[in-house]
Amino acid sequence: MAHDTVLILDFGAQYSQLIARRVRELGVYSEVVPYDISLPELESRRPKALILSGGPASVYAEGAPQAEPGLFDLGVPILGICYGLQAMSRTLGGQVAPAAKREYGRADVHVDEAGGLFEGIGRSGEALPCWMSHGDKVIRLPEGFTVLAHTGNAEVAAAGDLRRKLFGVQFHPEVIHTPWGKDFLANFVLRVAGARPDWSMEGFVEEAVQAIRRQVGGARALCGLSGGIDSAVAAVLTHRAIGDKLTCVFVDHGLLRKGEAQQVVATFRDTFGMRLIHVDASRRFLRQLRGVTDPERKRRIIGEEFIRTFEAEAEQAGGFELLVQGTIYPDVIESGTKTAATIKTHHNVGGLPADMRFGLVEPLRMLFKDEVRLLAAELGLPRNSVTRHPFPGPGLAIRILGPVTKAKLETVREADAIVVEEVTAAGLYERIWQCFAVLTGSRSVGVMGDERSYLYTVAVRAVVSDDAMTADWARLPAEVLDTIARRIVNEVKGVGRIVYDITAKPPATIEWE
Ligand code: XMP
């Protein structure tokens, strides 16, 4: 089924994905495309509306991305956000100039024209809090445009050509710091553009099942499970489509959290009745990691060993033409659009070898992480696997400073379980991005009974974050920290001191290695 679609033209903003997510939260399908997508290609997508994203450049800078004039003759409603407004103004004959004062952060936007995009949000003359982030501003609007709102610093905070349904805003309606931003986008997408809100995870399941069946036909597919939610959801969805034609391989590197491997096996084999090959490769991984201290070397070894183990199993099981992967939309956008800066290299399960002979089934390619979580619930995955904190691919190996040993793995796994248990008991687990224990390499002196002890220090880390790019340490109540510390020292052998990590990211990272 063709969904009404809003296309986000990406001019290089860090917020382009967020705009698409917000539109999807309104129930309308949305995708991010490069700003210079050709007009015929754009038209072939039959968008109900276009949103021009923000961008890092000044519209007059050399090589700055420009808005193609033909966009504005398509008869499709357009909203330009920040740079999008400036690019639209420039192309249509307005003028943009550096603002005397750059405006970053909170500002008050004064509504000049109520109704329309401000319908139900603010009356004329009312001041509304919003989020701004710009150095340039529009100083002369193109013909046909009127000012809809201003701030103390920007004469044009919102403007529109009502006849052609072309609009632009200097503020960012997509960020949570513009509290009415979602209503504003809803006015544009649902009222002005009249897009039909028919995008839901319930509907997605049926469409995806049909699409997977068409792609797979009579072939057989293999899926590598990592314990993470993306590969789990991709596997369950594919299983719903093709049943026993799917085989899953769970490479258990022995570096997972307490109870995690058992849960993967129970969920897939028992709950969903899927064909699952559980490879207990923990000894192999430990052997490869012996004596290794450098974190990047740990990562490389684990990544390589993972692929090798997976390939050996695939070979042995034999006869597969297709590989199922849990690639999600942010991976696709980050590796695909020209303008977005490359943030990190992605290595999905098995950072696949170039000479791979498999075709790929990637049923989550167009989904955001929060949609994957909704889908997981829709498919009946256990709640705790849906809400579980993110966990790095190299697992506990990068939460042990220095060489990884079986004994240290046991220690950090037990300590980690206590952190999670106590944060959960305090009702804080779902408000926290990640919480865990790190086995530092340092030992310190203590007294236990009447004896001098010389035991390991465990660092407890708990952070709040929206996307792991930045994070702050979680203000866990002192009583929770106290219980965690007492329990770890009492229950986990070899640990004599607990410290709480109170560094934000940046400058620290979330993980210690
Ligand atoms: P950092 O430590 O860079 O972590 O602030 C940001 C997020 O990424 C996770 N992380 C990893 N995930 N392989 C992964 O799959 C890795 O090597 C890796 N290193 C860090 C980390 O847990 C956090 O969520």
C-alpha cells in the first residue's frame, strides 16, 4: 500500500532524522532524502509535503547547498526549517544576512498571525517559548510571503505564502525544547498538506510480511542473533513471514550480561518455536582475548572472531541464499546521505565480508529505533528484551580494564546484575539510558573482618541520554547507590571498593574503554 509521504530534504542538519521521526509520530510516513534529489525522482515519490531541513552552512557560503527553484512549482506544500527557510528565501528572491546577534537556545517567538500553522497553539501577540540555533536570518522575504511570527532578534521567525502553501520557520519545531512544536508540525502535515495518518506498526507487520515473502520466495534464509533488539525483531518478523525457511544462529561469545544468553535461547526456541543454532563460543573468544589490554584490539578480535564463528556455522548448516540483518533507518541515513557528517562506522552483526554470496533481507531498513521497540511489542517479544538498555557488541570485554579472564568476567557480570537489579527496584531503570558496572584494573586496601584486604575497585556508571551522542551522569538517589555498594562488596568476591562515575559525555565516553 502506498502511504501518504512527507519527504525531508536533508541540507545537512543534525536534526533531519528527528524531523522524520516527529512526522512519523503523527502517523504519517516520512523519509529523509538528499536535498539535491532530482525533480523527476521527487515527483515519482508523490509526496504530500516537503520539509527542507536545517543545515550547518550559511546560504551564501561557497558550495552551500541550494534549494532547486523547481521545488516550489510542484504544487506541493513546503515547510523550510532554519536553513531550509533561508535556502527557500534565497531561491525565491528574498535576502538572508548574518544576524547581528547569533541566537542559540531558548527564545520567545511572538505570533503575528494566529490560525494556520499556529492554529490551536497561540493567539496573535502571544509569546511562545521555542528553540533557536542560527547565525543568519531572513531580512527580506520573497514576493507573496508574509511574516507570521517574529522574535526579539529575528524579524522573520515564521513566514508563509499562504496561496502557494510555502512556509518557513527560523525556530526548530522538531526539538522537545519547542514544547508546542509537535502541534505546529501537525498543523502543517495534517491540516495544510492534508496527509493521511496511516502509518502504524500494526499495519507495518502485515506489509513487511508480504514483502519478505515476495523477496524470499522458495529460498532459505539465515539470521545472526546478537542478543540485541534489532536482530531479534528482524528475526521474529522474518519468521512470521517464512517460518522454518529461516534458521537463526546465536553466536554466544560469553561476554553477555547475566541471564541474557539463556533468555535469547528461551525466547526464540521455546516462545517462538524458531530453528535456532546456539553456538557456545565463549572458550574460543576467551582464548583469543588472552592477555589483550588494548580496547581497540579487543574490539577487533571480537568482531573478527564473531564473523568467523558465524561463517563456520552457516557453512555447516549449508544451503542458504539469504541473510537477514537488523539494519535500521539511522544506519541507512548515516551511511547513505551526502550531507550528513559521518558520525561512526557501522558494523552490523558480522561486518560482512566483501565476497559474501548472500542476498540481504533487511526488514527494518526504514524504521527508527523507537519504531523497532513498538514493533517488538507488537510481535510479542518479552517486555524486558524490549526495554533492556543498549549493550555494546564487544560486551563485558570492554567493561574489564586490562586483560579479560573468566574470573573477571564472572565478577563484572555479578556486579552488573546488582546494579541493574537495584536501579530497577528503585523504579528508575526505564528512565536511565544505560547503567552498568566496570571492573577497573585498580586494587585498593580495605579491612574485612579483622584482616587487611587488597581487592578490586568496581566503578558504577549510570547515564541519562537521548541518543548516546551526549550523556549526563544519572543523579541516582544516595540510598540506591548505598545499597548497590553494600551488595556488590558483600556478594561479589574479590571486590572491595565501589566508586560512582560522575563524568558527562563529553568529555568522557559512556563506556570506559
Ligand atoms: P561511548 O562509550 O562511545 O558509547 O560513549 C556510546 C554508545 O555506544 C555503545 N558502544 C558500542 N556499541 N560496539 C557497539 O556495538 C562497540 O564497540 C561500542 N562501544 C560503545 C555504548 O554502550 C553506548 O551505548
